Amino acid sequence: MSQQHNPTPPRRNFLKKTLALIPLAAASSGMMALEAKAAPATGVSAHYVPVYFNNDEWRFLLAACDRLIPSDANGPGAVDQDVPVFIDRQMETPYGHGGLWYMHPPFVPSAPELGYQSKLTPRETYRTGIRELNAHCRRQFQKAFVDLGHAEQEQLLTALEHGQLDSDSLPGTLFFNQLLANTKEGYLADPVHGGNQTLASWKLIGFPGARADYTDWVNRPNQPYPLGPVSISSKRNA
């Protein structure tokens, strides 16, 4: 994680970087900030019954996602947008079971461009990582991760990112990268997959979504697209 006291909110920096992955027609519309006084969306994460994660794992996921992308003046955060729901659903797909990769030995450290190298599936990475981090928290603080203050939670996530909380079962950076990547994906995905329930992230970056009528704006650089985003299921941002 980036330093906490940065003039530009570090947790939102990835949104700007993600513009490089958005079609040119959408990217040319520029950034569209959410109204600072807009009330955060109320997600269903607190009432959702997870399919894969057990109760302790689910409580960790809610707390960790809230620290990675909290609600602020820019708009709703990861939990308000049901990103934990997205992650839980992903665990029951071929992706969660490691079905997208070659999952046979040898498992050796390799450069990122050589692809996924861990023997753990995403499901196993979460289960192992949450168990090991909670065990560390109980040894050091006599509390689970979810029961710590925000500052302590962020310090632990930073330590994971920097490889300072490795265990015999799992490198801390592998667990952190899994969690961060899935949180980003859920925050920016179409709502049909579970996250981004009010299309807040799409509105923030000016992405029109599944609209089929914005091609006339391709040749209007630096002009914000005037209409809000639309999801695959025709959900619209209010």
C-alpha cells in the first residue's frame, strides 16, 4: 500500500491508471468526479450469505476491502459497492479453483511475465492468508484483524505488501496481491458480477459502460461524456 498521507488519495490512484485499459472512445471523455456530498451507497455485503468464505474469513474480507477502497468524498467504497460479494462469487468459478492456469509442479519463483507460479489456487490463497494473518494478529495484539483499529489494519496490509509478513505456508505479497487485484476488479467490474453496484467507479472515470450510442464522441477529446454509464443488465447510475 502507498503512504497514507499523500495529497492524492493513493487508494484511488489505480482508477486513473485503469484508464489505459478502457477503449479510446471512453477514455477520451476524461475524468468525471462524483459529487462530494453524495451519500454513500448502501451495499448488501453485510446481509449477504457467502458461498465460499466462512464467517471469520468473511469478516476479514469486509474489513480489508474497506481499508483498500474506503468510502470518501470521491464516492462509495469497496464494501458499499459489494466488492466482497464479487470476490466470494469468483471463488466458485474456474478462476477461483485455479482452472485458468497450469497447476502442476514444479512450483518455483519466476518473473511475473511467466504467469502464475503458486501451487495455491485463489481459494486456497485466501483461506491460508486469512488464517495466517489472523494468527499473527492474535499473537501480537490478542485480537483478530477485524477487531483492530483502522490504523493498525493499514499497517498490517502495508507489511503484507512489502513482504514483511511471510509465513511458511504463503508469501505475504502473494496474499496481498491477490486481495488487491480482486478488490480492484470487483470495484470496476460490471454489476452483474457482484460489485460496482451503483456504477460509481465507472462514473468516476467517465466510462460509459455498455452504451451503444457514444461513438459520435470519439473525436471530441477532453470533453466529458454527458450521459451516465449503463451496465450489461441496463442498470444505470442515478
